[in-house]
Amino acid sequence: MHRRNGLGVVLLFAAVAACSRLPGRDRPSVVLITLDTLRADHVGCYGHARRITPHIDRFAREGVLFADALVAIPETAPSIRSILTGLYPVHHDIRRNGYDPDPNRPTMQSLLGSAGYRTAAFTSSCVLDRASGFGDGFDRFNDRTPDRFLLREHGQRTAEKTADAALGWLSTRDEGPFFLWIHFIDPHSLYNPPPPYKSFFQERPCRGALTGGADQFLDVIKHRLPIGPEERKWLADRYDGEIAFLDHQIGRLLDGLENLAPENTLVVLTADHGESLGDHGYLFDHGDFLYEDQIRVPLLLSHPDLPRGLVVGGQVESVDILPTVLDFVRLDLPKERDGASLLPALRGDEAPGRLALSESDGCDGGTMRPHRASGLTGKLFGVRDGRWKYVTDFSGWEELYDLETDPGETTDLSRRESERGETMRRALRERIGPSPWGGEEPLAPATREKLRALGYVD
């Protein structure tokens, strides 16, 4: 763990001690900001060369940055469910997009609501709308007003509209502690940022075959439309344009929180998953694999009593967010949880030392991954111990990477390090139990059409 100065840790000890003596009415409010499809290495404070995230970077300088945060699954609905429950997908009720959560399972909103918090959510993606069950437990749930310029009207709305709705609620909310969740879907495909962000890195249209249309984008990610290096760069530039637009709206939201929210507010900012931009031959998509570009995300915390500019090294997970929030506001943690509070790591202790667990989309009988010569089908599972990462489908296929010497995951060491791989395989099996493949009913036609609008299904 690296510190900009040691004073922050001393102040944190005092703040936690003082916080434990505050009456219930003085409990911190909580704001959870989740960003769709934002890989960590395209954020400035995580090392991106382009200066496209000045507001997120400022937020990091004023709070705590976790340098190595991993999601439980690189797909929106089950990943958000893991954040809100502190459970891995194999232990909660959603394994992929399009399936409803169990309303009886404890969540961040239900636990905080039971403690007297006002709860509100503002979402941008159709997979997190009221019809998908993600409104359960919220006093106010807003998922509407899609943008007209989007080809699929009901698929998503941009960050500007979602930020406006959230700021409107903040300006008229009742007194007392609140929990506010805001989910921005930018920069999810189709990588279609509004002007001027669309042209930030592109002085001319793509000279190749790309136009940016929804059906064409789906043909690209399904490998039905071959594209060359220039077209890949064109799409990656548009992805960065989306991030620049999103960052501007996050700046508006953070400024609004400073003016409209009480000082005693904990703000958590993270992403549901990353995005492959052609890494490993996987074109502009997420969900099928467990490479770092898809599972490593930003994770930032801010509160007046937390250190400023603290960078916490060590591997942490999205399932740690719920226990951390509940620990910070002094509520009991649910008995059923996979995550652990990160507050000890802020006090100078080690981050949770357990293996990080992740799984991919593609349940039993799933479609073949078209870009893999091996023809992989079904679900993948992986564990990571910081340096070493092991992934398997439990049918004989496996990969093992040394992230310290090979951060790009280009050299599979599963044969050379077979003993290490077998040890991690056994640990993985112990973590997920004997039946990791959950059966699922066919998607309803309306749900399937919503997912098609976002490129998840053909």
C-alpha cells in the first residue's frame, strides 16, 4: 500500500472511532456510482495516456484508489447484483443478463432502507430497469427517458439524462440519510458519443467499411464482418470518446453532490466490467472471457473522514463493496456474503488475502465463442491470487498466467506450471461447490429484444 502521507491513516482511526459514537440520524449518506463497460486502464488515474477522465482523476486525488479491483463477472446484471449483495454469481440468483433477481435476498438498498435510509436509483440500461427487477427495495426508481438519437429507443439513455434525473432528486429529497445508486451505461457499445466527443480523436470518417450502425456493430463482434487495423483503431477511439463524455457528466454529478448532499456522504465509484478492444482476438465486447481487460475495473472511495490521495495496493473485489459500505455506516453485515470490508486495508492492514473468484457468461449449452479456434462453449471460471491467474471450463481446457511478468496474458503457462495450475484448480472447485452450472429458462421475447438492442444476443 502506498500513501501520499501518513496523516490520513491517523485521521481515519480517529474518524472511525468517532463515527461509532454518532447517533443514528448522523449516519453517513451513501452514493454508489456504477459505470458500464469501463476498463481500468482507460482511466487516467489508472495509467491511461490520454487525458480523457479529468473528473474521475480529481475524485481519485481527493479520495482512496484501489489499484487492483476485480469484478465477479464481466456482464452487467450479474455483476451489479454481486455489488449490491456482496455475493458471487454462483451464490446469488443471476448468472447472466435477462433474469430477475430474488426480491427476498438482502441487498444494499434493502439493508440501508431497513436502517432508516431514503433509497433512490437512477439507471441507464435496459438490463437494469424496473421490468428486470432491479427496482426492488428502492423508494424511488427511475429508468426512463431514453435518448432519441439512439437507434434502439428503449435500450439505453445517456449519462446526461441520468445525471439530470439524479440531481433533480437530490435537490428535492427529504432530510435524513439516503442511499443513492446511479448507473451510467456509457461507454457501452455502440460507442456513439454525442458531439463534440464523437470527433475528439477522429478528424475524418473511417476510411473502411464501418458506419457505426447497430446491426453492423453486431456483425463485427460476431466476426461476420472482417475489419482491419484502421477500423479497429476507429472503434477504440470512439470508445475513448464515450469515456470522455461520461467523465464530463460525472463531473457534473460530483459538483452537484458537493452542493446538494450533506458533507457526511460516502461516495463509491466503480464499474460493472471492462471491455475487450480486440485483445486476444475478442472484438469490442465483454462477457465471454476472464482476461484483465474485462474484469479489472476502477474502484474509488471518498468521504471527508477518509484519507486523500491514498492508493491501496493488493487485490480486492466488487463483492467487497457491500461489506465496506455497511461497515462504514455501522450496520451489521449479512451472514451470507462472499466479500469483506476494506476498511482494515485503509487503516494500513493488508487487503483481503483470499483468492479472487470470477466467472464468464455462457452457461451450460451456451453458444460457441466464434473467435476461438478451440470452439469453447459454456461458462468459464477463474481464480486470481494477485500474481497468478487460472481459468478453466472444467472440461479439460485451462489457462494459467503470471501477471507479474506477463500482464497482457499472452503466454499460457498451464503446461509448464501444471502443479500450480492443479492447486489453483482445486481451490477454485472448493470455492464454487459441486454444481457451478445453473440452468436457466429461455428468455422472454421482450427481454430478448432488449438484449439484442445492446448487442448481447443475435
